[in-house]
Amino acid sequence: MAIGTKELAIVELDAFENERLAEELKKAKAELFNLRFQSATGQLESHGRVRQVKRDIARIYTVLRERELGIRATPAAAPAPAKKKSTKKTEQADAAAETKEA
């Protein structure tokens, strides 16, 4: 099995949108910085974790680049949930709230 976290497998990364991938990339880079700092100060307990995080970062960059080149499809945005039919009472309450705010 490939080294890396189970949450950031290629199958999981395919389901993420570009914004979420950017967030995951930022988190992984911050974690790598912290791990390198721990390694330099002699406090690192798991040296294998550095390798895992590096590979996760590489996977994220790969998915982003493949989407940019059109090799990998960007996931379709989830359809917005249908709005419930509102009753007159809720419409009146919303209107009253708007007039109070103004």
C-alpha cells in the first residue's frame, strides 16, 4: 500500500473541489513545517510521518495539475437542495424581521 494518509487517497482527492484541495494543501504544508521543526530540535517521534506528508502534498499538486491540463475532471458542484414551500406565516415573519432591521 502507498505511504500517506488514508484521507488523502487519490480517490478521495478526486471528490474534492479545487478550493478544498487548496485548504488541504495549506494544512499539509503547515504540518510539514512543524514536522521539520520538530526534527531539527530533536523532538520528532515518527520520522515516517514526514514522508507521508510529503507524498500527500505531491498527490494534491498532481490532482490540481491534472485538472488544469484537462486530464482529470473537476467534480460537478453538488446540486443545491430544493427550497421548501414556505407558508404564509413564515413569509410574514420574514417580512416583519426585515422591517425591524431597516
